[in-house]
Amino acid sequence: MDNSLNKSRKHLVLLGMFDLKTLESARSVRIHNLHQALQKHMPIRLIVGNRMARRKAIVQFLRQGGLQNSSAIYVEASTSTATEFDLLLLRLARQKNIPILIYIPDAYQLFPSLYPRKGLKVKLLDWGWRLSIASYQRLADKLLFPTQGLANCFNNIHPISFLPPAGLSGRAISPLNWYQPKIVYIGAASYRYGSDLFLTALEQVVSKIPDTQAHFITNNDHYLTDHPSRNAPWLKVEAKTFHELPQVMQDATITVIPLRSNPYNDLALPVKLFDYMSFGRPTITTDCKETTRFILNEKCGLVVSGHADALADGIIQLLQDREQARQMGQKAYEAIQSSHAWEHRAERILQIAAQLHS
């Protein structure tokens, strides 16, 4: 990797528009892991938090002359609007010819039929997000996206690159649990995420393989309260932080991503997939385009149609074919170690920044 960025020991500024106090969302986990990986290569100046926290941090950074010691700025953009101080920092960096890389994580505002924009506050934030995107497109030397599908949603006038999610390398991999098979899902509970499909599929699985258990890790289980299986003896629902995942995954047999296929979900590539893979677990996913493409390419899981019956059949198939499940889990683990760890993503960021810096 070109190390021209850190020859002078200047720092890279990581501006993350999310709060890292609790690692309970995919966005905060992503920034945390990138920070950990980047600082292995060069000094990092981390500016993160909610709007108020970032305003204070940026003012302090500028007063201390932080840009004088900055070799590049990498931004993990918000799914909402940037603050005036976020944009001021970027404009000042632009004036000093400091390379700016901006990662765009999402674009649900562009899908009003799936995410209706109701209420004055939501409409104002939507308007602010669009203005922020326009500013990013003017200020960035390069825009980065998790997938081609998301990049296609924007009229990109500057060069773009791709920076998919990743997993932690070097995690201990334990054998799949066959004594009491456990199906694990980690993430939000909602219609979009297919929570009802997951529980309905599990009803069918348990009827055929009675000793099967399910572990649903979520911080918002209110969506599940009306499902008939919410209080089933085979289902455990609880909240866990990112750092508590190892204790969950060491007992996992199969992991699941039951997203409903729609124009928005088709362009997403879930962070949870890479977390599953880093523990060497096979994944069963519904047929959303970007996730399907990745899983088939890495041969690390099964893709099924977005129906509860198909999801149940896929789970049963892997529970009954232990060697297939083991091979998929092994391929998942190897993919993280070889090319899909956060270290690889950090190296890609530094490589792009070095090219812009030269």
C-alpha cells in the first residue's frame, strides 16, 4: 500500500455522523470498526457524535489548527442532514486541497412509496439531506458507496468507488451447534426486515425438527408482540451490543437475513451478513439483489425466495445437510480473512486517499 499519506505523520480525519457511545446500530458499528482498522496504519483524528457533539468537536478541531496536520478527510455521511459545521470543515479542507472522501450509506429518502415523507420535521430533514448530498457531490474528491445499486441512485459527476461492509478478522471459529440447533437473527424487527417471515418460517421448522431453537437479537421487539410465536418456548428475544455477539454466535448453527425484496432492499448489503461470516456461520437470505449476488459469489449461504415457506425449506435443508452447512460456514470465514475484513476496507480508503494526494 502507498504510504505517502503518513510519511509526514499527519493524521487522517474520520468524520462519522453517528454516535459511538453504544454500538447498537450498523452505522455506529461500521465507524467503530473502520476507526480501529485505520489507526493501525496512521494517526486518526476522530470526530463523531450527534449534531451538537460534532459542532463542538469541529470548532475545537479548527481552533487547534487541525487542518494543518491533516492529510485527508474521510466522511461517513449521515442518513439525515449534515450540520453547517460539517460542511464548513469540508469547504475549508477543499480550499487547502486536502483530499476528501465521502461515504454515502443510504438513500431511503429516494423511495417515498416505501418510506412516506410525512410530517413537517421529516420533510425538513428530507430537504436537508438532499441539500447535504448536493454539497457532498460538489466538495468530495471521490464518493464511495456500499453497492453499485446505491450508486446508481445518484447523478455522480465526480469519480466513485465502492466500500462494502466488512467483518472482523481473526475471530475464533467454533463448530456449528448440532446438539440443539440454533437459528440466529441480529438486527431490527420490522416488516421491512421480514421479522414476521422469520418467525412464521421457524414455526414450520420446529414442527419438523422439534429441538430447534431461535435467537432473535434486537433492540426494538415491539413489532413482534402480535406474532403468534412471540412467546413460544423455542424463541429467545433479547438486546445485545456488538461486543456481546461472540457469546451469541458461538452457539449458532445457521444465521438468517429475511429481508423483503423491494427496490430499496435490493440495493442494500447488510452489515450483519459480514458479522455472521466472521464467525464462520452459513447464512440463509431472501433474494434481494445485492445480497444475493454477494452470497452466491462467495458460496457462503443459501438464497431463497421471500416467502416464509421458502425460508423454512432453506433452514431445514441446511439443518439436514450438515456438510453443506459446514462448507458454507468455512467459506464465509475464509472470505472475511482473505478480502472482506475491516482491515481490507481501511487499506482501500488509504489507497484511494493516497492516489488523490499524489
